[in-house]
Amino acid sequence: MIVLDNLCKNYEIGDDVVRALDHASLHIDDGEFVSIIGPSGSGKSTLMNVIGCLDVADEGDYYLDGMSIEDYDDDELARIRNEKIGFVFQNFNLLSRLSAKENIELPLVYQQLPKEERKERVEEALRRVKLYERREHRPMELSGGQQQRVAIARALVTRPSMILADEPTGNLDSKTGDEIMKLFHELHAQGNTIVLITHDEKVADQAERKIRILDGKVYDVEKGA
């Protein structure tokens, strides 16, 4: 599903050039549950942005579902993000004025799907994250764990090739974080491809495979728990 080959990404900070990715290469197969772990400044956020088509590398090749994305323009990258990648963020990124149901529906509105199909997909996603009964609640009426479940349902509703989760337990207490990880395991068992970015060794160990990044280099690949 994902092939990164010798990716390099540089940033200019004043007179200095920082190499955020240094000939990084990895592959992720369809249906895998993979964690990418590294400390702050290791390059994992840059790697996530490239995998998620939020940024492009300066050098190297990136193939998603067999398609090279290096030469795509901004509109094409936006389409890929909307159709192929379901994002889950540490801060949930929910719109406070919308209900859980409306937040989940939003990507389908952008895709211009018919109203009836949107309704069916939203209900299916809500049931998958066990939050159907709270569908009319707004984010402030939900706990942190419930808000993250809404965010996960929003990622699922477009039926993407991959779920890309950035520190999905980072703003949650340990018990709620464990519940969210259990949900990711359930989604993986149902056939979803999951790429989870984290600095937490305990969280990273729960993936099938663990990829370690440091100083922009992917230097170790380990079996998870």
C-alpha cells in the first residue's frame, strides 16, 4: 500500500538547514497495523505529513496504492487526502458547533455524496465506534474519549485505504487511552490499515510492527506486541 524510497526533506531555519527526513525508506502493506515512534524532533511529524499528503518530500519517491504522488498539484493531493486517508488527530479537530453526527458527515459533504448515502455511512460509522446513542451531542457534551471516537468515526466514514493516527491517545488519561487502543485493534481486525504515530513506547508496542525514526532516519523495524 505505502512505499517510501529514499525520502529527503529539508527545512531552512535562519542560516541553518535542518534535514527532517534523511533518505527514509519504508513499506506498509495493505491491512497492516504499524506504529512509527520517535522523540520530539526525530522527523516523525514530517514523515506523517508526507504519508498523509499534507506535504511533499524534496527528494525520493512515495507510492500510495501503487500511485506516485510526487508530481501531484495541491488539488490532486487534497482529493487523495479526502478519498484515501482517514486522519485522527491528538486534539480531535472537531467543530464545536456541530453535533457528533454532523462532524462525521462533513467529509462526505465535501465528496458531494447523496444525502441518503451520507446518512447510512454516518450511522454505520457511529455504530462501529459504539457511539450511536450520542450522535446528537456536540463535542463539549462528550468526554475526551468520546470525542476521539467521533474523530475515528469521521476518519472511517469515507472508507479510506488507510487510517493515519497522530498521537491519538496523547490528550487522554491512561484508561481512556487504553479504550481507544482497543478500538484501533478492533478496526484492524475488521481489515483496516492503520498507521499510528507516537512517542509512547507502550502505545507503539501494541502495533503489529514498529518503525523507529531518529534524526530523520528510519533505522530500525521491530515486531510489536
